Amino acid sequence: MSAQFPAKRRSQLFVAIVLGLSGATALAQDSATDGDDVAEIEEVVVVGTHIKGAQISDALAVSVLSAEDIEILGIDSGDELLDLLPENGNNFFNEAENISGGVNSARGDIGAFNLRSLGTGNTLVLLNGRRVVNAAGFQTEEVGGSFVPVTTANSNSIPVYGLDRLEVLRDGASALYGADAVAGVANTVMKSDYEGFSVRTRYNTYDNVGRNDITLNMEYGTYFNDNKTNFGVFFSYYDRDRVRADEDERWADSDFRRRIPEDSPFAGSTAFRNNSTNSLFGQYDVVRSTSGDPFGLQAAGITDSRGEFETYPAGDGRCAYDLLTGICGAPDGQGTVRYNLNEFRDLNSALERYNVFAYLNHDFGDGLESFTEVSWYDADSNLNRHPSASFSSVKLRVAADNYYNPLGPCGSPNRLPDSVIGTMVPCEGLELEIDNYRFAELPRIVNNSAETWRFLQGLRGTWGEWDWETAIVYSEAERSDVTSNRVSNTLMQEALNDPTPAAYNPFGGGVGSNLERALVDVRRDSESDLKMFDFKISTPTLFDAPSGPVGLLAGFEYREESFVDDRDPRLDGTIVFTDAQGDTFPFVSDVVNSSPTPDNRGERDVTSLFAELAIPVLDTLDVQVAWRYEDFSDVGDTNVGKVAFGWRPLDWLLVRGSWSEAFRAPNLVTINEDIVARTNTREDFVCRYAADFGGDPDQDVLDCENQIQRVAQGSRDLRPEKSDNISFGVVLEPLDNLTITIDYWEIEKEDTIGLFGEENHTLLDLVFLLEQGNANCASVVGNPATVRADVDPDEAPFYEAAGLCPQGVLDAVNDRYANLNTRTVDGIDVGVYYNWETSFGDFTTRFVGSFLEKFEQEPGGNANVLLEAQQSGLIPSNYPVAGFDDLIRRDGNQEERMNLSVAWRYEQFGASVNAFYIGDFFQNSLTLSDGTQWIIPSMTTYNMRFDYNFDLADVDTRVRLGINNVTDERAPLADRFFGYFADSHRDLGRYYYVDLRFSL
């Protein structure tokens, strides 16, 4: 976009256009002939079949939530709606859980689709039957043993208000809508023939936190041009307050061991201790060229034998001597001052969101109709995150003549006196390396701005017995992520080299540190585009078979998809930092605590041909046969098919089933991504084995969980994922207004794209080392994917005692995106729907449950080596092989998710109750050596509302009072950033709302 027409200006112009159109159509309505009947635009159910009126549509496994069903849930956002869908799994795109990803996470207002828990990116998302653009920006998700880039449509960019219904097609739909609809389809259908004007506002307030939410919604629709044209616009505004971690004692301190029951087998362990060893009171190493104690610092009690010392607040019991900057020091080994990471963190951001959807339908006569859709989404959020600490792979140094260096030059006002440090420290001072430290004076502040546009222009009509439809779609998503109070490595090193009082002072506990001279803003600008054209023609009566007419659809679709990920110059290698060890881009960035990331972009075009037959085989048996051919410009072509049937042997019994294929191309990121180094905190199981079996079980000397750099790269050698989907079920209607559905489903996906994983690579390293023993360490070869530092002589005895050749600290793991073995997911869906009328009101009951029976990632290659080593006893059973074998109930893959709602309506009164149940699961990383698991219990929440409708000055008025999470249920304890699994649970507790609606 041009500099003369920025995004915000476009947003303002769009709102003005919508309001102008509203006024113009209102005038047109006034001029319409009184008494004319309102024209009706025929409704077309688009999910599951393209053939209008096809009998098979009654047999498809489709969950439909009407606007009223959604209102019963009492939610404001698309991500909240998905949380309450039993068919949907965890939302891995959420603020409370993406902390570790930093600028590499898709932050801000975003929610992900994850049908069947198969993973983000396996669900096709439609708006009025046509796909929507992916969200700008991507993040990573664990597939296999580590994290791979995933993309999703943003659930929050699709309005919750103004929709007619949400349709979820629960069996495979690749042959109908696109080869990537592996887990199913989520289709939002907006109102398309609205007439009237409605204003609605809602206010939420919470029991446990100070957050308040405000929502404003407007709906307007009118007919004009002798009722040939219908215009409608739906507007939604949402504003919510931030929630700080310190607002509730449950989250305020990141050391959650206080919440572990005393009789728990996990009591007394370091699990749940999520505060950091890095704080404003650092650990420092004297840079020296010889071993021993060349400067007499160990003899003087300043450092340990390796020339290392730690600092503490003045008065700390560990103090051995005072520094002249108001803090104290002691030789290394006393334990660092731990930092509460939740001191500055927000649980959720302050957010402001706009959604607008407008349509214009016109009937030209003779069966020809035009339909136009324009939608706009805009969101701005502000979020505080914890301050940064340097990666262990990047060592900043305090210059010998730094003004605040306690071992600085003679005459420096902050040099320790000779009476403390002796006389062997040279007058030019000693250079220090910062080992553990956090720039904790200020929080990181994240401002995220997102905008999505969508324009659709279509025509539909009839030609004899044939219906035809065509449309063009253009959609663009943009996202800008700017983080303030980041620290530049270059600027910080300059500040540490400064001999004047303007230098950065790492020895003052954050007081007067001059941090501001090294602060920078870091931005990430992302864009995702979708251009699409389609044409389809269908007839319900291609020819008459003995049991009825055979329907046919044939169609063509062409689409172009692209993305751009533009990283800050300090991340993409434009501004290069090289540390004292010579590490530089692409392994080191200029931003403290951010991995280097090159700019990235990619595009593809896809051409599709598709067809569908609706065949009445018998009077009681209908069959759907569908086929789709897709040609991808970057990964080849494919054919996928689908067969579905619906058989009604009895009036009250329907038997249904389907088989389909899917072909999911590698997403554009995994193909086009340049070499990317990511630093994550991981456990080195070679080190842990040495600690457990070499005499250091509490890791007093060894430190086996630290920052490990993973190096990965996109690959055009990746094969597309292929899957087979089957479903079989029954629909029972034993009573009037009672429907019971039971469906079994299975998805078997081959060549799942993932990574073997850093910790798995350390386990493989351990297997190789154990197999070779320590008899001849000169010839021992470990896992070539692991990169280790030199052996530390002080740590070597523990390895030898455990039967291993001594190993150095793990610095890096070279991994690569790969096609893993088969992933299988299956389960059972149950639905019960019952409506009944009484003298005291009408009742509607809706129960939906999804029960996961199997979730397995079949191991292959090196994963099999690890599992066999465990089974043989070579490596301990409590050393987890990540991402392979049985995944059910592991880390959020719940077996049961259920939703029950009961609504009542009597004259002007209404009420409803909704219950949502999510089953228990275990946190795999906490499993003890005896197999004891940390079970995260099930959670049930209840929502209630009461409505009263009345006329107020001839205005239809409704007052609604509601309570969500009536029993104030809180999320169960987990070893996570805020003490709970935010991918699965919410922890805000009970809140109340009042909702007012005025309609004309």
C-alpha cells in the first residue's frame, strides 16, 4: 500500500463508506412502494454438498449452531466460540500460552481452528461457503518432537454477531472444498436477507480481576428498487481491559510449588518452579587466558576456582563482600537470585476490535442474481511481557574499563579496594563475561495491530434445469507487531564498553543502570493474501433413475495464495551482531533473547476441477460421490475422492457413512523458510543420565535444563500429507422433536510433517553413548545432529561414574522438517436434540459430545530406536520420547469434551443454562521415574442467562442478565507460565453481564 494511504486511513474510509451506504439505502427504502411484499432470497445450505436440494444433505455429519445456540453460550469472540465446540481441540494461538515464542508467535487478537485435535492448519475455514484468507503471521506447534510452523484462519476476524449459523462438517471434505480439508470444514453463514435496524450493547464485569468488557453491535438491512435489492450491514465493536498477573495470587508468583498439596509425590521437587535463575543480580566470569588463580581472586574470596562470582541484594545472607554500587558479591556456587517472571506479565492484553460485514443482493429477474460481500476486521492490542535475558549462546562482556566494573582500572571509583581484592589485579582492570543476568528494569511492551479485508462479487442464475454460480474473492490480512523496551546486543555491548558514568551498570540491581541507551523497538510485519475465482454448475435432475432424479455438479476453481513475513533489521541480518566468541548471523541476532529470523515470503497457485453426483440408489438409500483434482504450482497435483451414503430403513432410523481422501500440501512457510535458529529451554538427557546415575541427582553441579539452539530449514523435498477419512453413524428419531445422533469417525494421515525434536535428539545421543560405553572415549561417536561445547573437567567425573564418556554442554541441535510416519485419530460424536412445548413455555435441549478414542503418532526411524531402547531398559522409562506413540490424554488431548444447553421461552420471558465439560489429561513432562503422572483434572463450567422482552416507545426491547462460570470454577494447576494449561482452559472465573437490545 502506498505511503499516502496508510492502513488506518483505509479503515476510517471503509467505515465512512459503510455508513454512507446505510444512509443511502435508508432513503431508497423510504421511496419504495408501500405494501410491496418483501422479496425472499433463496437459502442455500452450502456445507457438505453443492447440489441445491440434494437428499444426501440430510445424511451428512454436520453440526449446526444457530445464532440462538451461540447466544446461549454467552460469548463475545470467535476464539471463545471454538473453545466451546466439542469437536474442536486446543487453541494453540492464545496470548497466555505463547510467551516463549516472543516475537515469533502470532500475537494479538487471534484464535485458531483445530478440529479433531489434528493440529492447526488441518481445518478448512469458509465464510458463506468460500474459503477465507489465512491470518497474517504464523507461529509454531509441536508435531513430532519439536515445533513446526503452522498457519490458520483467524477465528476472531469472523463476526460472532450478524451470523445466521455456524456449520461444522465433521467428516472429510477435501473432494468438495479443497484438498486441505483434512479434519473437516467450519463454515460461517451470515444473514443475507435481513430487514430492520437493531442496536445491542453488552457489559461484562469479573469477580476475580478488574477486567471489564464492552460490546456494541448494530444490524441494519433494507429492501429497495421495488424489493429487488437487499442491503445489509453488521457492525461489532469490542473493548476489553488487560488482566495483569499480579491481580490474582494464583498467577502473581511464577513459582507455583506453593500450590502443590503437601502429600503429593511432586511436593519438594523443582517442578512448577517457573521463576528464573536470571535476574538483575547477575553471575559473572572473569575472562582469563590461563587456568588456576592468576589474579589471586579465589584466594581473596572473590571468585571460585573458575573465576566466577555472583551478586546479591545488600544484606543477603550469601554476601561475602560489598560492591561499591550498593549490592554485594560472593564466589559462584551460592545459588542465584531467582526472578519472578510474572512481575510484569499480562494474562491477557488490552484489546479493541472492530468487525464489519456488508452485503448487497440484487435480483435482475429471469433467475439472475448478483451478490456482493465486503468485510473488514481491525484489532489493536497492548500487552506487557517479562523483561529479556540473554541467551546462553550469546555472552555479553563488561569491558575492563567499564565505569562500574568492580574489577576495573586503578583509580576507577567503583574498583574494589586492594584490601578486598588484593594486589594482583592489573591496573588496566579485568574484562568480565555476563553469565546469568536479566535486563529486568522494564517490561517488554507489545503493540499488535491486525487488519483483514475481504471482497466478494458473485453472480448466480438458472439455465433451464441447471443452476450456475460464479464469484471472485480478494482478501488480504495484515499484521504489525511492535515490541518496545527490547535490548540491542550491539548497543548494550557499546554501553558495557563505556568508561564514563553513562555506561550500562549491571552491578546496581537495576538502579541508575542507564538501560535506556540500549533500548530499541523490534517489529514484525506480516501479510497474507488470497485471490480466488470459481464457477460451478449443477442440476438436481441430470436424469431420472428408477428411485428418483440424479443430481450433478461440476466446477472449476483457481486461487493464488501468498505470504510475506518481514522481520526487523536487527533480526533479519541487516544489522549484524557478532559476540566475543565469533557467533553471528544466522545463529545470533542483534536483539537480546530473540532468535535471528530471515525475512520470508512464498506464493503458490492452485487450479481445481471438481464434480459431485447425488444418486438415489433406492427409495431409502441416497449416495453422494465426489471427486476433486488439484494442481499446486509448488508440490505437484492430486486426485481425491469421497463417497457418502444415507440409508433410511425405517422412518425413525437413518444410517449414514462416508469415506474420503485428503491431500494436504506443506504450508508455504515450511517450504520457503530460510535457515532459522531457535533457542529454547530444553532438557539434555545425556546430562540428566549423568546426574541421575553419576552421583548428582539434585543437579547441584550439573545443569541439565538450559537454552539449546535448534537449527531448521524449509524444504522443497517435503511430500504432501495424505489421509483417509471414514465415518459411520446412525440418526434416531424415536419421538417427535427428539433426535439422537451417534457417529464413529477415523482419520489416518500419512507423511505428517514435523520435526524429530531437540530432546529426542539428546535421547538418541544418550543411546549411542550408552551402547559404546566409556572404555575408549577417543573413538566414541554420539548423535551427529548434536553440537556440544568442550568438556568441563569439574563435570567429567559424573559422566564417568554413570558409564558415559564425558560430554560438554549441549549448544545446538541440527534438525530438519521431515515427513514422519502415520498419525491416526478416531473417536465418537454423540448428539441429542429435543424440543417440547408445555403450558408454561417452550423448551429446547441440545447436547453434543465428542469422545476421542485414539490419538497416535506412529514412530519410525530414530523414534523407533528410542522406544526400543526404553523397552529394553537401556534408557529409563521416565525419559519421555516426545511426540510419538500414544498421544491421547497427553498435554491437552482430552478424551471427552461435552456441551449441554437447555433454553426456555414463555411469552416475553426467556432463560437458558449451558454446561461445558472438558476431560482430564496429564502433563507428560512431569512424569516421575516410577511412571506417576501429573493429572490435570476435568473441568466443568456453567453459564446462565435470563431475558425479558417488552416494548419501549414502540421499540422492541430486550434486557438480558447473564452469569458465566456460575460456580467460579478455576483452571486446574499445571506446570505452565500462569500455572494452568491455557491452550485448554480459561482461568478468569465467574463474570456477569448485562445485555440490552433495541430493534425496529
